[in-house]
Amino acid sequence: MKLRITEHDYNLLRRLTSLSFHQGIDFPPETGCILLVARNNHPSYPSLIVSEVLAPLEGEVTEQGHDGLVFSSAFLRRALLTVRRRNLAGFLTVHTHPLSDRHVGFSPYDDANDPRLMANLYELQPDGVFGSVVLGKNSAAGRLWSPQALTPEPLGELLIMGEQLRWLPLNGAPPPPPPEPAAIFDRGLALTGRGALARLSGMRVGVVGASGTGSLVLELLVRAGVGEVVIFEFDFIEEISLNRVLHSRNRDAAGKVAKAGRMAEALDEIGMPTRITVIEGGDIRQEKVAFELRGCDLVFGCVDNRDWPRLVLTEVAYQYLIPYIDLGTEVGAGVQSLDARVSYVAPGRPCLICSGIVSQQRVTLEGMEPDEQARILAMGYSGEIPMGAPAVMDLNMRAASFGMLVLRHLAQPFLDTPLPIHIKEALTNFSIRRVIHRSKPDCHICGVDGRTGVGDARRLTTK
């Protein structure tokens, strides 16, 4: 099982435990903290989400030396009460082994005391999730306990989500050297090195929308060597699709062939090792379909100008710590500009509501029946009139290629950081404008009491 954490919380975790690895101390003490975790109950790809790093207060560590650390019952009780109050899953205790350099593992002392502690925690919270993590200087190990099992289940890896994506194994060993890439990727190594290629080959990337922009993104992902692409699309190919949807054909329009099925067929014919998965139904506004996003490592949103799907995708990004790259295009009045936009959405950055891409008013309008929507607009109660997004393949290509470059950057940074909230290319002057947005403290997505890291504890805004 994977463990997900934001870059901010990972840096806090390392600061709280840094004393153990201070070079100026002969016998540095063990240090520690507690990770409050939420659930991601995807049936095939479950994970745990670090919702908060809880530091011990004064007096909440009863024993501390270079060979042992004991948390007080008050600290454990505070953590458990916070879990209950916030409807989280449970927590992981964290401690260090200061003398562990490259490899780290649980000591005989840990093996003797963890079972008793975990049994007590499960007695207090039978439906909880409890485990432990030990940190070395250059490695980490993690394990989960259950009320029934006599032996713990090892945690797989830690995914750190922020201005880049980092993966750390939780098996006690430092990250292994990346494998040699297939010869087909040799000419891409200058931009995406061996390690990043290996990571892309292990990623499961969702693409919501397989029309003008989404079909291009799918093609780029497959040719970049991504391990699996998951297609979310419920529409059918029509005659108006032929000028903008990659691989669409006249006979597909005549037969009302599903866009997702046609894309899957065409991508499979390329012969790359990427696995292709189609989510039946595909309407991301349906809760059952939206929950499939929890099984992705990253998501592309290619939903034209629709705000309700973007709202759901934004909620998933914050609740489950799944990076989201949102794409859009726009034609300025009188074709004064042709804009391609890429927005990287992740905790610690403003959500699409705070940055003005998604409007709650437009979400409400999109949820109305067509007749009611027309009545509201005709009465002048809303200035939020939906506009048709440009369906021009050459403009869509600009957004798709920018989005793919952002994914490559997240796997192996080469762009200036922090990334802009939105990357916009205006074809009239070919400049990339840095737009400044900040999260609003009271935002229900990315604010102080928003959705970051809550996992299954809150419902998505689906039907």
C-alpha cells in the first residue's frame, strides 16, 4: 500500500526529526512525531493519505535517547481524539534511528513494543488504521498492523506531492538505480532521464475527456512510455468530431462509435507497452465514476469549458493528494489572441476556484435542466453564460504539449520553480504570462479547513 504526503508536510516531518541526523552530535537522540492519515478505499489501488503531521508538545515524549523513544499516553490520546474529530482513518507513529545511514529497519525493541501498542490502539478504535514508520538518514521503512494479523503488512512507497513528484521506498533501502530504458526512448533522454522514464513507466495516469485536447494528451502519454492510461469519456463520435478528435473516422461517426473505445483501439495499435483502460460510463459527475480517479497517480482534465467536472477533479486532487493538470484553450474577442492554458493543481497551491478558472455559479447552472438554465439566463439572474470552447486541433495541440511537458517536469524538474499557477501562451505575442493567485483562507477546497488530505472522509460534489 502506498502512502501519500504533501511536500510541505514531508519537509515538516524531516525538520521535526532532523536532530537525529545532526553531524555535530556524537550520540544524537531519537526523535519522532505522528502522521494522521486518511483512507483512499479504491478497491484495486488503496492508499493512505497523510492529513497532518502532529508534533509532540512539551512533556509528550517520556523517554528519549540515542537508542530509544517513548511517546506519552497523552500524545497518543491527543492523536486519537483528533482522528475521531476529523473522521480520519488512524495514525502512524514515526521515530528515527540516528545511526542508520543507507539502510534502516525496525529494531528488536520496536518489534517487541509495537504489537502491544497497536493492540491497545485497535481496542480503542476497532475500525482504525495504525502502523509505524522508522526513518534513517537516507532511507525509511513502514508497516501497518491490523487487529487480526500477528505480523504487520509492509508499506510500499511514499509519494511526495509538490513542485515535483518524488517516490521513496518504505522497505528500509535507499532508492535503487533506475533501469536502462528501452532503445525507443534514447532520443528523449536529454529531456527525461532514466529515472524519470522509469517513473513514467510505473504511473497510472487518468485522462478525463477524450475529445479535442484529451485525444492528443492520450497519444502523447502513450508515446512517452506511461505505464497505464485510464480514459474517462462517455460521449460518441459525430461528424463534428472529425476535425478535432484524433483517430476519429467517417465510419465511426456514421456508427456513433464511443470516443473512449475508438481511442483505446487506436492507442493499442501503436504497439507501445502502455496498458489502456476505459472506465465505463465515463461521466465524471457520477460518484461511482469519480471514485475511479482515486486509483490514478496523476490526472489530466480536458473538459472544454465545463466547470462542474473541473470542480470534481479539483476536489479529488486535494482530498486524495493526486496531482491534477487542467488544460484549456480560448479564442479572444475578434481572434485578437489564441490562448492555450495549463494549470497545475495541487495542495499548497490555489485551487481552480481561488484562481478564477471555476465559478460556483457556473457549476450551479450546469446542474440545471436545459429549460431551467435557459429561464435563469433569460431573466438576467446570472451573467455566467456558458461559452463554447474552441474546437481547433492545432490550438488544442498547444495545450496538450504544454501539459505533457509539465508532467515530464514533475518527474524530473527542468522548469523554473515554483511553477506558475497557470501557464498561458498567447499566440499574438508568444509570451508566457505569470499570473499570481493566492488561496483564500475560507475556501472550501484549498483553505485552512478545506479538503486537503481528507480522503474518503468527505463526499465529492457528484450527482
